[in-house]
Amino acid sequence: MTGPLRRVRALPLRSRLALLVATAVAVAVAAVAVACWFVAREQLGNQRDETLRSAKVDKDYLAELYGYCTSASKLPPQPYTAMTVQLIDAQGTACTAPDASALPVTGADLAVVRGEQSGALHSETDADGVDMRVFTYPVTVTVSRGPGQPRAEIDLGVSIARPLSEITKPLSTLAWVLLLVSGIGVVGAGAAGLWVARSGLRPVDELTEAVEHVARTEDLTVRIPVEGEDEIARLSRSFNSMTASLATSRDRQAQLIADAGHELRTPLTSLRTNVELLARSDETGRAIPPDDRRALMSSVKAQMTELAALIGDLQELARPDAAQPGPLQVVALHDITRAALRRARLRGPELTITEDLAPWYVRAEPAALERAIVNVLDNAVKFSPSRGTVDVVLHRGRLTVRDHGPGIPADELPHVFERFWRSPSARQLPGSGLGLSIVARTVQQSGGDIALAPARGGGTEAVISLPGAPQPPPDGA
């Protein structure tokens, strides 16, 4: 059984569907044909038996047949040509007309003659080997004992028989007709199943061709026409959505690479120029003035710092799990903000950074969340004037970082969270243009949101809102 199943599974899907339909139709047609044949046999057999039971042979003919059998008197032609008539006496002696084949006498027939049964119905084979259906019933026949003698009544049994071929031949013909019709039905069902399979699987063929085309050419612009609301249509929509997402992802990847190349080119070009100046000074022996050399080395150091920050941001965005948050846990947002403030104060020692942090617990990835807050504070430090103030307030999950710098023009606010976007006024300041993009992604992964807006009295206000989480139990509780 395993071998045929393995061969069936190796067939194409449309062939398996056509085979399945043909098999199902064959089973159904066979069941109907067999049921029809048995019903027809039963009905024809009941009708034949009822005909035998209701048939009565004329008593005058029976008296003449008895006289023929006992005294060899002349027997008139038999009027019953469609059936065999046989007389049976109490001793079991049977008598039939000369042109009829004798039927065997059974115990049931003798019981009828003796009056023990009202009738007997059975199947027998006559003297010529023909299968017959026989019905025996009792009859009293008045016969003559001879010239001058009174007539006497004799109890006999009459067997009426009809050949079984009257039923078997039509049934055989019906069987062949049903077999032919069933075969035509199965073949037609197989053809219809193959046609239905081809029509139904045409969208699957189109999907297969599209997938093979994408695999061969990497062309993600291919779309499959969607018709209807069935499973195939859903599959087509899913494929179209998948290719659209892949195309968008590839475009973003290409854009990221292009933007990264553009952003890396500037510090690398400047760094190369400065290094070449230092190398030329050493090769030619023409010393660079000390002040210029110090400025040149400061520029190299700043460019190296900027390049390292840019590479770090690119690594953060290029991580395979960048789109998926790490393991989330309940953390104290006020403690994470306080740690980020310590780092921010080191980067802007001349600034006054105030804090008002109310306890608040959130569900987030601690390292990513701290990095996001550090990026927001770095922006505030970077754009704050010398000896300026940065105000940090945390109240009921709303973290506000407000600087007193020049602010962000209204037409630039929609672009601040885009990758590599930098305000024209900030292009001379260190940064990669990726910080706020990373912040937005981290905050969204934690279920919150971030917004930048002009602050009253000047400057920019960054607001991070994060949903609260149950406070974790103390250690050892």
C-alpha cells in the first residue's frame, strides 16, 4: 500500500485532484449502480413470484392432462406456452405435457398435495437443465374413472414454472448498461476533474511563475492579478504584499547604503586631507606651525570621533534583530534617565542640567532605552548655548527634555526622525543624523511615542511618552 501511495504523492497536484475526483465519482457511481441492480432484481423477482402466485390453470385442462397421464387419452394443445404446467399426485408422481420438461418433485410440493401447506415457491432445474422458478398449489380435479362409472374428485398439486432467464437476462443487460454508463461517468468525471484542477490551479501556476521569475531575475515589482475572495485570492494578496514589503525593504537598504556612503564620505575626505597634510609635512621637512598643527590634530580627533559615532549608529541600524526588540523587562525609567543624565553632564560640563524625576516603571529593553534617552540629551546639549540650561522632567510616564537653543524651524519638524536627515543649520556640528531615528524606533518598540516641538520662550522640547508597568517586587521578596 505504501508503494501506490508514494507514486500518487509523486504526481502533480492537478493529476492528484483529477484522480481524487475520478475515484470519488467511481465509488459513488459504483454504489448507485450496485444498489440500482439489486433493487431491480428484487422488484423483478417479486413481480415474477406474484405473477406465479396469481396464475391459475383451468381445471378442465388439468382434468384432460390427468386423463392423458393416467389413460393416455388425447391431450389438446397446451394453452399455456409461456410456462410449464405439471401435475403431482399424493404418491409424488409427476405428469407434464409431452412438449414440456419435467420438474423435480420436492418435499414442499408433496406437503402441498397432502394439504399441509397452502403453496410452495422454490427454484429448481428441469429435465433439460433449465433453471426454473416453481410455484405449487393444491387443486381438486374432477375426472372420469371410465365408461359408465361415476366421476371422482382427486386432490392433486399443480406446479407452475417459469424460466429464471426471464429475470437474469434483463438483469445481465442492465448490469452491462450500468457498467457502461458508470465507465462513461468515471471517464467524464476524470476529465472534468482535470479541467477543474487546471482552472482552479491557474492562479497557483501564475504564482509559481511569479516566484520563479523573482528568484531568477530578483525583480520584486511583479504583481499577481487578484480575483475573488477565495483562498487562492488570499494567497495572491499575501504574495503581492510580501513582494511589496521586500521591494520596500530592498529600497530602504539601498537608500541606507547610499546615505551611509554619502555620510561617510565627508569625514573620510576631511580626515584624508588632514592626514595627507601631516604626511606631506613629514616628507618635505616643512614643519607646520604649532598652532596650526594643534588645530589640525583637533580636527582629526573630532573627525575620528564623528566617524566612530556614525559607524556605531550604522551598526545599530544594521543589526539582524534591529527590527525586533530584545527581551523586555520592567525597569525604572527614572533610574535609567538619571544614568543618562550623568553621561550628558560629562559631555556638557558648562551647562546647567536640572532634573525632576518622579518614579515610573516601564516595560522595555534597558540598554536600548538608555541609549535612546542619551541621544535625546545629546541633542539638547549640542544645541544649547554656552552656559545654557537643559530641563529634564519625568511625570507619570511623560519624559520632557527642554533646551534653550535656537529651536527647529516648523518646516523641518516632519523630517527630524528620518535617517541621515540633518538640519542645514546643524551640518557643521558633530552627528550622524541617525540618533533620533534610533530613538523613535526604540520608543515605539516599547509601546510609546516621541514628539519634538518648539518650546515656549525658545528652544526645543522633546517629549517621550511610555506606558506604565507594575512595579517589580523588591529583591529577596
